[in-house]
Amino acid sequence: MRIIIRIERTYMVVSGKFQNGVVVLKGDYTPPEGTDVEVVVPDSEESDPSFWNDLLKLAGTVDGPSDASKNLDHYLYGLPKRP
């Protein structure tokens, strides 16, 4: 479970568990009383909601030139291609 806490236009992600009807945060952080929070619950225990796993799902799904990594500066900034 991830808990997203917004304090004055900034966001913080804190992990926690739902125990006995309340959310118990991991670590020493305690948000100020009355702070609005958004709780993000994964679909199952096995799913990992981390950014990197979400990004990995996109791997290989973008079409582009076969030499994109070698000539990234060419495609981004118009510099001459590398040999």
C-alpha cells in the first residue's frame, strides 16, 4: 500500500499497512493533524506499484529508429549522425 501525502503543493509517498481499521505508516514520519491523504492500494499482494515496474511494462512498445541510442543527439537536437 502506498499513501500519497500532499503538503503545500508538494507530494510525499509513504508506505504503510492497513491494520485493525486504520492505516499504519512505516518509518518515523507522521503527517500534521488534518492532512489530506490519498491511499493507493495495489490490485493484489503480488503486484508492485513502483514506478520502475510500470516503466518496464512499456519496454519494447515504442517504435523508433534502430540507431536511436547511438544517434540520440541527432534525433533530439539535429546534430550530425555518428558513423
